[in-house]
Amino acid sequence: PQGQAFSGGVKAGYVVKSINGQDVLSAEFGKIMDLFDDEVGDPRFSKSTALALEKQGGRLAEPAPTPLTVVYTEIPGYQGKFATLTQDGQDGYR
């Protein structure tokens, strides 16, 4: 909730449509995380990056070149169950 996407205005219910022009709307979550090169927010890496990568047979995609251009969209009729984020009175959100 304190990440760059949240700070950039991404709202609950948004999905990643494309990264640097590459359509990822139907891509696996792991591939999207690999394109973002985001091991911190990726549950596959909760124990050890090397073990997780070995288990899945390597990355699903190479990291996209920076700077990233990310396009978000909403899926009409999609009813996700998302937490409502509120400022915590300090420097972040909960």
C-alpha cells in the first residue's frame, strides 16, 4: 500500500494491461512480476530467490527495460474483494 503504483494513483481493481507496449492482460502473475523485476512484492520469492527460480525453471520473462511505461485498465463487471486503503496518520497507508 505504500508502493510506487499506489503513490502513482493506481486504485484497487486496476489490472496491468501493458508494460512498455507489451500486452500482459492475460499473462501469468509471475511473468508480470518478472517484467517489473519485482522480487520484493512477489510471493514466489518469500524464502529464497535462487530456490524459487530453480523450482519454477527460471524467470518467466526478462526484466523490461527502464523507464517502464505501464498502462492499467479496469475489467467491466469485475467484482474484486480489495481492501480499502486509508492514511495511517504517519507516512503511509494501511
